[in-house]
Amino acid sequence: MYTEREIRRDLDFEFRDVERLLARHSLKVPERTEYTVGLYDEEDDLVATGSLVGNILQGVAVDPDLQGEGLSAKIVTLLMKKALDLGREKLFIFTKTSEARLFENLGFKLVESVEGYAAFLEWGRHGIDEFRENLCALSKDKPGKASCVVVNCNPFTLGHRYLIEKAAAASSWLYVIVVKEDRSLFPFNVRYELVKRGVEDFPNVNVIDGGEYVISNLTFPSYFSRDDSLTHYHATLDLKIFGKHIGPALKLARRFVGEEPYCPVTSTYNEHMKRILPQYGIELTVIPRLNHGDDAISASTVRDLIRQDRLDEARDLLPWTTYDFLVSDEALEIREKIKASDSRH
């Protein structure tokens, strides 16, 4: 007989039990945990646990001596109930590839897996199938053998515009996919609008959002943490999803990227694209970065100039649409947020 109860993060002695149980599976306590539940035996020892982080189920672990008793299913069911109580109707989980079948039996659907890393599954409405169908509808009347660029644009610079201009000139149709994950100093809705305004003079360009399946905290968390220890696996997962689902839906034959002289995580991602995308019939083309003086134009330079109250000096790095926004009262909160933050995003 097992007893269930919430494990509070502020109770160190309880969370040490969680850490010990996860360590037996070579796992760590998930970051930004909102809710953790545990199952305890008659001696009040923790025998199973799991956590909810946003709409992701993480840190699910069972005492190795009790495998096969259905405790993983019990933990997942408790986490799903909590998520539904919080109004979250779409859930994700990463698990060992060997255990994917267990979660499929609980109603989860396999999105993709990377051998040696994890299987990525989802549960609920508006999943990858619907996302792919919406992209198919969007591309239905667009030319085949299209191209795309995937951008974050934090904020949109002349470097981004240069990449899009070169890609559009070499393409029958170009999709500019804006990363939707809101982990940047510029919110998604602002980044998206700045991209749309900045490329509206290109007749064969369509700006769309990347949803939860293109360089998101689900598919590629290393991009946001800049932790390169798992970049290989995260990049592989993201690109397998892209190649299997996004590419065919948009009828893509080519993906353009800019050279990456600064960020090792992005550089590694570009190398993985060269290897993985051709397996799905998508060619990768690298465009040299646009320089201003001796340095490549980058969004991080713009953010640094904002921090230093030298926004005027960013004028030569930005389209007029971005610059006009940045000097407006509408951007005041964002400028203050940047000044108060040392985030690399």
C-alpha cells in the first residue's frame, strides 16, 4: 500500500529524498519545478516521484527494486490530474526510449525519439498532427521546392534582413519561421511583428510562428540555456521533428542559415543541420554574416548598446522599423528590462 502526497520544495529533507531517488536513475531535480508528487511505502520511504514544469512532466522515477508494480503509471496519472486542475490540456513527457510504450498505453503519442537520449511524447489536443495540418493548409497554394529560415530576432536587425533578402532572392517562396518560445528579452509578439514589418516589401516571403515544435524549450532547451552538454541530442531531436513534419508540410527543399561566429550552441546546431536535413531532402545553405565595420551585426550587440544607453549607435545595425519601435514609448518597458538584466537572451 502506497500513500501519495505533494513534496514541497521548501522542505529540504523531503527534496533530498527526491534528489537521491532521481540520482539512482542518473537524473537531476528538474529546474523551475512547480509541483512534485511522491509515493511513500508503509515505512514512509519515498519509492516514486514526478514533477510538473509548465506543461511538461519531468523527473519521473521509481525505486529500481519496485519496477513493474505500476508506480510510474500512478505518478503520471497524478501529474496529469494536477495539470488538468490547473487548466493545462496539453502535456509533454521525455522518457527513455525503452519506456515509451508505457506512456503510449496511458494515452501519450510518440512525437520523435533519439536513441541514447530520450523519447518525446505528447498528450491532449492540438498536437503535432494538427500543427502539421495547419502548415499544409498554409502552403497549399504556395510554390513547391520552397525554402525557409528559422529566426529568433531578439530584436530584428539588418543582419536578419540581409539573410532573408539573400534567401528570398534564391527561392520560389520563403517561409520565415519565428521562434515562439518566450525566453527572450523581447517578447514573441514583439519579435514577430518586427520581423513582419521588416520584410513586408519582399513579395515571396511568408512570416509564420514556430509553435512548440521548432527550436522550443521542448525540442531544443540547450538553445535557451546555452548548456552545450546535451546540444547533440537536443539538436538531433529538433531537426528530426523538423525534417519529418515541418519540411514536408511546407514543401521545403532548402533551409538557409547565417554563419555563426559567436555562439557555440548555434554553431553546433548548424553542423547538425548539414548532416541531418539532407536525409529528409532538405538542402542547407549557409549565408555569410553581414558586417558593420569589422564585426558581424548581431542582436546581442544591439542589446548591449541599449544597456549602455547608447541606442543611437544601434541605428546603423537596425531596419528603420526596429529602430523606430525601440525609441518609442511602447518599447520603454523592454528597454528597462534589458538594462536590468544580464541575460544573454
